[in-house]
Amino acid sequence: MTKTAFSTDPLLQPFTLKHLTLKNRFMSTAHEPSYTDDGMPKERYRLYHEEKAKGGIALTMIGGSSVVSQDSPQAFGNIELFRDEVVPHLKALTDAVHSHGTAVMIQITHLGRRTSWNKKEWMPVLAPSAVREQAHRAFPKIIEDWDIERIIRDYADAAERCKVGGMDGIEFEMYGHLVDQFWSPATNKRDDDYGGILENRTRFAREVLDAVRKRVGPDFILGSRLVCDEDWELGLTRDEGVAITKRLLATGQLDFLNIIKGHIDTDEALSHVIPGMGTPSAPSLDFAGEIRETTKFPVFHAARIQDVATARHAVATGKLDMVGMTRAHMADPHIAKKVMEGREQEIRPCVGAGYCIDRIYFGGEALCIHNAATGREATMPHVVLKSAAPAKHIVVVGAGPAGLEAARVASARGHIVTVLEAADKAGGQVLVTAGLKRRREIMGIIDWRMAECERQGVNFRFNTYAEVDDVLALQADSVIIATGGLPNTSFLTSGEDLVTTTWDILSGSAKPGENVLLYDDNGNHPGFTAAEFLAGAGSKLEIATPERTLAPEVGGTNYPIYFKALHKANATISLNLRLEGVRRDGNTLVATLLNDYDRSRVERRVDQVVVEHGTLANEELYYALKPMARNGGEVDYRALEAGKPQTVTRHPEGAFTLFRIGDAVASRNIHAAIYDALRLVKDI
């Protein structure tokens, strides 16, 4: 049942900000998904934000860290506001978002030291003082008087472009960037008019606000996303942060505050500002509420507010005026619409995996671990439409993330779907990952799909190890093989039967040894997850890898919590060692490891060798069915890339089409499995 405009739900109440009425309390805070094209927010950027507008959100902020100056080069695909050609792209985006009754603002900044000098025009990065930021590694130039004057003009120019581009307002980024690098004693060592006492340290911020306000006029909305406590012995205290906030508000130039707690100049610090899986929900919500109470000013906030119940509590208790559910809207851009229509149970949950932000710091674009349509709105649907053609019978073999997504999409298309699963419950490799208690939230990927499949009438047959005759007996029109993979130990020259896999450890089928060598050349979450499990079990642990760094595929917001567990357990980390073989010597296992650089070999004597080397495709059923399939299992890659239907016919006499997805193809990850399923099944 649709909730009316007279709903008492706190989240559905309008909020007036200056002259602007926001239709509800849902917002997506500014973030940079790295969807720009040559520094411009073109079609991909527009469609991403328009989808949230279609989903009923009141306010979407674009352009996290949109840069105002040339010497603030992109750190991760930022919008370049110092170029006039940005204006028509902004206008196209704002027009599209406004057409759905949603407001849109943009965040602007100068990154200061939080970027790299070896990009674009190779200009030196700058900061109030010559203090290096560990995260982006640059040694900054000390900002000069003429730099300050130039950058203030750049801020005003950029703000004017945003206003002409149709934005409802702008937000100044004031945490970790140039403005608040002046505030923090950790980054400001100056003894001039911009250093020392708070009056001096806030001077640059006040000059920027004054210049922008003069340029955009009194009616344009200006806000600040600002740090009010760096939670750091070297940085701003809460008292200093509140004092700075009050000084900025006293200028009369700001219309809202977007509160941040913490600092971001190391990955470990960032993992607390943008907390993920296994951490408490909304850890800084009470702090933001205290700032609202202290300042009596409109307050926005976002930090792991991933569910509607928490968001509703934030508004109902007066802690926030607008609730930032940014990663949650990457998982499901239609949260507001589903709340309005009484369909909260259908909201796709954010599971806190951090796949979205970690990809950005690897130089990729933001992608949700289990919504493959996010960022691909031009070709992938967030809402799967029913097929106009007669219903078909789709058989899916395997109920891991790939198989469940295939079943969900096929049933949403109106087809009859049967899922065959060898185990007694759904989950596949996600069940293995969830063997580590801290990562059990990842089961939301499975639970949501099971609920959707059950709602849409999918028929599940568990404890069914499907063979060819089982599949053929169902007379399917299409067969989707989602049988996943099995742990790969084939790389060993000897001792395959002696090693334990990470699956064995996490599933509980093998107990952790007392003295354990964990060999990981996958370099992603599976090895680290097993390592944390072993460390927590009290094993004396050594992790060996042929890589030059440990777990190079684990991103910046995720690896700190793993490292914390490993350091606590005093685990040994050995780089540049490749496991060749394992042999038994009495009650001991002897592992032989090769150093690729000097070709030397070393041995480790342990009571357990745990191996993580990805998976080998469980492909026997696929190859048995392949000769009978109309398409012979072939996938038209050009059609796949373009988001178009598969029309390959190799054997016209075949009764069904056959596809395999996820790790049944090759060892990859959850997102790849779900994307396989969505783009192949959405057109059946």
C-alpha cells in the first residue's frame, strides 16, 4: 500500500532548507564513483544520479571532491570544475534529476596534499605545511600567498559554473582537503597569518566562503562537509572542531552542515570514517546529533547508515535533518520509493563489503558488490521488467550468488524457474566467507535473493546433485550452469593430498592447527579471511605469498581490520615465496617454497599447510550438456558487452540454450558472478 503525503513516517516528511523544499529525508552524500569522462560528468554520471531520482530520493549530491584548480589534479576521476566546458554537462544532469522532483547539489574542493603530483600537468601539490600524506604519498609544496589568492578565485569561479549549471547548491569539502589542512595542528605548522591560533587557521576557509558568496549571491545554498573532531592525538579535538564550526557559522555564509568525525590521511584512519562490514552501525550518529544540538543548525550526516530503521531513528530522535545513505543507495537506488510504497522488505541491503570505495582507490570505478546495474544504467536494469513473450522454463543449477541472481532475474521476467542445488541450503562460496563471524553480514547477498525468489515463485530443489538426466527431465528452454568452483590445489608439484584449503578452515571441516603455514597467491579476501580466522583461533601463523605485498587485491578500507587481527596474533608475513610442494616427515609437514628472485628454496616445518589459490570451475555438467544445447554454450561477447540479447544458434535442433556463469566459468568474485547472471538472463 502506498503511503500518502500525510504519512507520519519521519523519513517521508519534507524538509525546508532556505528556499528549497526537500520532499523527504533521504539523501545520497557527495562521493566520486569515478564515472567521469575526461573530467566531465557525462552520460554515465547523469544516469547514475538520475536513477536515484527515479527511486524517490530527495537530494543527491554529485561530484565528491570536484576540483576547483588545475594544481588539484584528479585523485580518483574527480569532476574538473576549473574548465568552462563542464557547465553544459552539469546542466544536462541537473535537468534530468530535477525532472523527477529531486534536488541536486555538488561538492567542491581543492585537494591540497591529498592527490598526486605526477598527473595531468605535473604541477606540485601543495599544503599549508610540508607534511606528507601517507595515503596519497605526495610531499607537498608549502602554499604561498599568491597560491592562496589564486585558489580563492578558483573556488569562486567553480561555484559560479555550478550555479549556471543548474545546481541547487554546493557543499565545500572540509575534511582531509586543503581548507581543513589549515585547521589541523597535524598539517598546519605555520607561524604567519594562516597558522597558530584558530582565528588564523580558519582564515583561508572564511576567505573562500566570502569570495564564493559574493559570486553566487545571497540566495544560493552553501553548505560544508566538515570534520568536527579528527579523533587523533595529532589533530583537531572535539572542542576545537566545534569552535571552528561556530566561527564558520558566524560568517552567515553557510546554510547546512554535513558532519564528519575522524581523519583520512591513512588507510587505517579512513576505514573508521567510512566503516564497513563487521563494524557497528552508524558509529558517529550520536556525535552528529550533538553538533546539531550545539549549533541549532541543519545537520546532514552519513557513515554506515545502511538500513531504513537506523535512518528513521536518526530523524525521529532529532539527531539529523537529512540522512545520508550513500552506499545503501548504490546497493538500491530505489529505497525511498520502496518505503513510500510499503515495500521496505524488498530493499536490497548494503552489506558493508566496501567493494565500491575500494575499487576507486585501486584506480577503478565504484561498483556495488551485489548490484551490477549500479554505474551501468545505460545497459543494465535496476528494475527487471516482465517479458512480453510467453513464459519459458528456466533451470538454474547452483544456488550461490550467480545462480540466485539468475533465478531472481528470470522469475522477475515472468518465467517459470527451477533451481537445483546440491547442498541443503543456498549460499555457495558466500557461506564459506561467512565462516568468519565478522563477515557474516555478507549473507545479506544471499538472504535478499532468496526472499525475492520466494516472493516471485521460484521452485528450489535442495540436496539435489544435478546430472544430465535430471536437467533433461525438466524440459527447460534455457539452462544456466552456476555450479561455481572448487578449491584449486593443482599448482603443487607434490602433496596435494596433504594440504588443507581455506574452505576447509572456514567451513569447519578442518580444525585450525597449532603451527600453520597459510599460502596465499590469490591475493584477495579468501586468504585474508582464513588468516583472520586462524589468528583468532590461536594458531601460530605464518602467511607466505609470492607477491611483493600481502593481499594486493584487498582494498584500503578493508585491509586495516585484517592487519589488526594479524598483528594482534603476532603472525609472520613472508613475501616473495612461492609454494612448490609439501611432504610428510613423521608428524610434521614440510613445505618447500621458492624465491622467484634469487631462485633459492626454503623449508617450513608445520603441522598444517593451508592453501588459497582460487578455484577451478566445476564444469562437468556444463560440458555434458553442451552438445545438446542450441547455442552450444556459446556467448556472443559483442551482444553481452552492449547489453543485448543472445541469439547464437549453433545446433538448431537443440531444445534449450545453455549458459554458465560465475566461478563455473573461472575463478573471479561475487560481483562478476552477479553481473554474469544479470546481463545474460535479463533478455531471456
